[in-house]
Amino acid sequence: MQLATTRVPHDAEDWNPFIEPGDDVRKVQGTLREIDCGAVTRFLVETTRGVVTLAIPDLSHLQARNAPPEFTCGAQQSSSVTAVYAAGSVEGTRADGVLRGIEFTPGVRRNDP
């Protein structure tokens, strides 16, 4: 087996400057259900496979597209999102990984379960 690394060119549409070379990058689509504003901010995204909890240790290292001008802690209004994250444990949190990017789908709201 041979491992090949592919980098996205800086001028590519989906380039994210916050993805690091060692990241195990994953992407999920779902509904942003909650923002937990503890010592480390966490976004809870509901997917078809369950809730994915994503930590943001440094808010200045998050690429957000079509995002609202500001976020409010607590339950969210069921915004449809695509989240890109580095899978793995995050020290001091119960998270599935570090959120590197999130894209909000404008005008799309999902019904509560």
C-alpha cells in the first residue's frame, strides 16, 4: 500500500487554511442543533448517524461560510450545515474532533425531530 498526500491549491474554491497536514479530515452534513460555550466552544451537529460534537479550541481558526454575523450560545434554529473537521479526541472536551470549517446553507432550515 502506498500513501499519497493531496493538497488543495490556495486558489481552489474549497481551500481551507486551517486544515493542518496531520489532520484526519472528515466532512458531515446535518443540522446545527446547539452551540455550547464552555471553556472550549463546541458545535453539536445532528446527522443521519447521530450527533457529532465538534470543538473549536481557537475561534480565530475556523472557516465559516454563509454564517450569521454572530453566534449565540445554546439551542439553535435548525440551520442546515456542512462541517469539515479533524477527527480525534480534543483534550479537556467530549468532542469527536476539531471543527476546521462550517458552511451554512442559506435559507435552508430543517424541521425538528
